[in-house]
Amino acid sequence: MIFWDKATTKRIRRGYYSAVYFNRTKFILKQEHDGSVVTMQVFQWNDNSVLCGMREAIELLRIGAGQWQGNRWVTKFPTFAVSALSDGDTIRSREPVMHITGPYVYVAHLESLYLGILARRTMVATNTRRVIEAANGKPVFFFADRFDYFLNQEGDGYAARLGGAAGVCTLAHASRWKGIPVGTIPHALIAISGGDTIKATQRFAKHIHGSNVIALVDFDNDCVGTSLAVAKVLGKKLWGVRLDTAGDLIDVSASSPGVNPTLVRLVRRALDRAGYTHVKILVSGGFTAEKVRMFEKEKTPVDGYGVGSALVHGNNDFTADVVKVNGKKIAKVGRMYMPNIRLRQVKL
């Protein structure tokens, strides 16, 4: 897979994204004609993390290991031996996930980059997996587009899918496996429709084909009343409703703020009593693994969760150390070369 365009690849090779001390180290070694062969050992600090970004990190080495001779890039990737775990592997704290062996002068400028790739992707995949586990088999949708810089979306969407997300919400999120984004109706369409949720949902049903019709029912802060009103008009065309009450608001039917188990039960009971048992209930707004777990513990009649911010925040920091130089074990105090029988040789 091509992860970067030609301009970005050129900047990678020139050290544009690299910490300056790595670029200076590369320069020093080149000036000294020091081609010492090292083994770099990569690991992270959290138990039960879902490794992600390894394919991207290996591709970074493939396009970025080498040196410039004038204006000509000379690849040196074939001179390296790389062994690694795979995307989707569950990893332990301090477990080596990759060994990179070759002349350090050719990869010094890449260390910041492959560590950052692995950190970001593993964080999103791990966060998603933890929410999936909390949801007890119910679908979780990755709605994190608005909570981070938009150019992160391609890798984040791939990581979320690897973590088990049932769907993502942008074309960029779905781009790395040619998926189709999913979504409901924004509050903006309801506002433009005169604040009329029924009209907004009808407009969606009229023009958007091949997607489930899901009404967003909190615009008037009356999820029960709005759900019933939309269901009465759309009938079998209505696949579901989504509750997204803000955390500082109390719905007119509820006694506590935000989307909570009581509010969901009230909506479910009202729909069932009116004969709309086919209408599913999705919830969103401030959901975390802990909140999902609480909903499931209370057996809340939810059919799916939309989760955003919680999936792109946190950390899964990776570290790389030189642990061998010219075949001799050498590392900073507290680090050492650790073989890992789970590592698999990468075909160059």
C-alpha cells in the first residue's frame, strides 16, 4: 500500500519530520564513514495493547532507509533484516514488537517516525478494542472525526476497524480497506429543516438510498416524544433512532443529565407500546469504555454505540533502543536485547 505521496516521501528522506538530534547523528556517522550495524529494539509500556501501524512502519523503512548522493536517493533497505509482530497482535508491556538490524546511519532519521506511527495506531486500536469488549457484542461505531486533526483519519479509521469497530464515518476512515462510511443525521439538517426532526428524517429517506434511516431525536430535548412522532410518520422505513442528549441537559422525560439508561428505557418502552418494536436505539455523546460497561451492566436496551473522543485520546508510547552494535550486546542501563519467539521475519 502507498501511504505517502512523492512530496511527503522526499521530506521523510530529508529528515523533515525527524528530531534534529537524529538528523545530526546521521550526519556525524556519514562524515565519519561509520557504518556500524546495530539492532534496534522497539517496545511499548502497556499490557494487553492491540498492536497497529506495523505495516505502515515497515513501509516507512522500505521507502526511507538509505541516503542521498547529491540529488539521487540510494535505497539501503535490502541491507537490513527486520523481524516484527503483526497488526492485530495483542502485546505485553516491554515486549519487543520489532527488531531492525542494519547500518544505523541509514535509518537514524526514521526513529521518530516509526515510533509515532506505532504509538498513534496502537492507541486507537487498543481504545477501540476496550470499548468493543465492554459492549458485549453490540456494534460500536467510530465517530471520532471531529475530535482530532483531519489528516489523521486514514490511519485512525484503519486502527479502529482493526480494533473491532462496526463502522466508521468518513471516506478517509474507510479508505485503507475500501469500506463505506456510515452515519445518521446531524443536528444541522434538523435546524435547516425549521427544527422539524420529522421533516429532516423524511428528507434523508427521500434522497439517501442504501443507508439505514436513523432519526436523531434529541433536538427538542424530548427523546420519547420525538421518537414516537418520527416513527408514526415513517413507520417501517424508520430503522432506528439515535439519542445524543448533551451531558449538561436533562431530557424532559428523565431525571438525570445526558444519555443515560433510564432515558433509553423510557424510549424503548414508548416505542414498544406503540407497536414500533422494529425501531432500534443507538446512543452517542460522551461514551467511554467505562460508560458502555455501565450501560451493559444495567442491561440497557441499546442496539449500538457511537463513540468518538474516547477512541483518539490516551497514549501507547513506543520506545526504540540500540541493543546490539556490530553483533555485540550493548544498551543503556535498564535496557537489554530481548529475543521474542513471536517475531516473524519480514520479507524485504
